[in-house]
Amino acid sequence: MSEKRMVSRSVAIAVVIICIALAIGLIGAVSFYTSQISSLNSKVNDLTDITNLDKTTLWVNSTVTQTANNYTSWFFSPSYNTYNSTYGSYAGFVVVLVLSSTSNTTYIRVSYSSGISYDNSVTVGTDGTVAFPVVFPIIRIASSDISGNPTLSATSFSPSPTIEIRVGNKDTVGNATETVEIFYNY
């Protein structure tokens, strides 16, 4: 009977050791997968924000001065994704805020080309806010099969444009000073 107890005690100790090893493995697996799920949720939230145009990047926060009938320009490309440090085009809109200006002829001009050409200018006077769309058209290359039915053989996106943003004045004499903020929403 004592031999039987010894076997039972050995089996019990082995079962406890196996349970501890399994518990440690389970804790490690739960920790690993919780981290992975958290990372994926973060990426999903980021992409949802992009889809809803809820992401914003500050491009300019500056005060500039121009001579009469002149402008200051900045060049940007909306293709850099700061979230994961990769390049990928995100359509959105440029928001330009002229917080103050010494000229009532202050204007904002945005232009770019990415498969389509965009060029628009708006006069804001001594202050104002204007939003300009930034789009990347889809280019589809179509062909037909042997029987003449149309097929889609390739789809691509136009490259991300370089956007020129100008803030200027139409005054014929004197300098103009503007305080400007420029954001890209995507």
C-alpha cells in the first residue's frame, strides 16, 4: 500500500508540474496575442480615421511678409504616412487659415497635378479659412477578351502630387504681413 501511495504522490507531483508549465505557457500566449490584437486594433482605428478624413497634419505655422503684389509659397506632398513611416497617397483636403493679415487683398492659391490639374484661388482679406480638395484619380486600363467583351486588366492610382500653396497679396504698394496655418486633413 505504501508503494501505491508513492506512485500516487509522484503522479500528483508530475500533474502539478505539468499544470504549472501549461499555466505559464497560457499566460505567455495570452500576453502575446493581447499585444497583437492591440496593435491590429490601433491600425484599424488609424485606417478608420483616414477613411473618415479625421487625421490632421500641421504643415505650416508661420508669419510671412511679402512686397507689394507678391506671395509666399510652400510645397508639400500628402504621400507620407507618419503613422507607420511609409509612403502611400491619401486623398483629403488642405485647410489654410490666414489668422491675420495687414492687407485686405490677401489671397490663398492651391495648385497641383496628379492625373488631373487643380488650381484654385480664394481672396480672404484680413483673415479667413479656406479648404481645398486633394484627389488622386484612379486610372483603369481596359481591354476586351476574344469575344469582344470588355475586361479590366489593370487598376492603378495616380502618384501623390506635389501641392503648391501660396499666400499672397494684390496690394500695388507697400508690404503685407500674414500669420498663416496650413493643415492637411486626410
